[in-house]
Amino acid sequence: MEIISTWRPFSLVRDAEWARHGAEVLDSGVDKRAWYDERFGAATVATFEPRLRAAFARAGVDGEYSLGGRTGPTSRGHRLACMAEIEHGRETQDKFMEAMFARYFLGGETPCAKETLLAACSDAGMDLERCERVLDDDDLFAEDVAEQKKKYASRVSGVPHFIISNDAGRKIELGGAQPPEAFADAFSELLGVDVDIE
């Protein structure tokens, strides 16, 4: 069984909402913990970190989840992820996304900062001069990202959202964080065989 993943853009927070914190936020972000406290309440956020650290550990992630660092808009990262798929293929897109997740969730790096984005491009083996041109020109790959967002907008309301399909085109969608058993059930149903979790 071959599993091929493709990443699609989704903005939990639009750039216009980020900009209310000041134009510089589009490049430098805001304090992650303060932003989460404002959005969800400090008492709720206090429960996030230990739960997510435990989930990362259970999943065997090499590193520790942290609410440290900064957060911010992801639109430039969406354009780079789109470029990675179009110009280099899904494997490179996977590597770019994995690098971004590690840098953001484990390293506390700012997802909109040019240095973070270029470092993730480097991790994925992408041409850094080309990536820098994409970062400097907001029009590059903007139409591709907009088209992908439009295609999925009607049925995706949050992240993560998984669309799993088989060769016959049958699909199962799973929204939100899911336990491994949910994926095993979906694969079993789509493949017509029992899939065990090891």
C-alpha cells in the first residue's frame, strides 16, 4: 500500500486579522502564548501545553512541544508549500511541511519569518534563490493557493482535516485531531482489508 500525502492551504486566521496587531506582524508575528491567552483564555491555554506535550511524546515525536516563541500568518508558507508541490513534487512538499512543523511546534520559530521559511526550504532541498523570489513577490503562486482554498472551502472548517481516498476514488474525511484507530478504520474500509495498529 502506497500512501501519498498532499498538503492544502487553510488559514485559521486571515492576514487582515493579524494586521490589526500592526503591519510588522505579517513578518515578525506576535508572542504565541499571549496570543493564545487572548484568543482562548489563559485558563484554557494552561491545559494545552501539558496535553500536547504528552501527545507528542506518545506519537514518538523527537522533541518537546512548546508554546514558546511567536506565531503569525501562514500565507507565505502556503505559497512555498504550493511551489514545492508544483515544482518539486509531493515528497519535497512533505519535507517542507515537516520542517515547518518542527521549527514552529518544537523550536518556537515564527512561521511568517523569512528566516524560518527559508530554513525550512533548505531542509527540504529547495532552491533558496527561487524560494526567496516567492517570498518577495506576493503574487507568485497566489492564484494557485486561492484556487486550492476555494476547492476545499465548502467542507473544511478547521485543521487538521484529512481526506483519505483509494484508487477507486472513494473518500473518507476526518476532521480534527484523530487517534490512530480512526485512521486504521478508514484505511480498512477503503482497502477492504483489516489494518492493524502496531
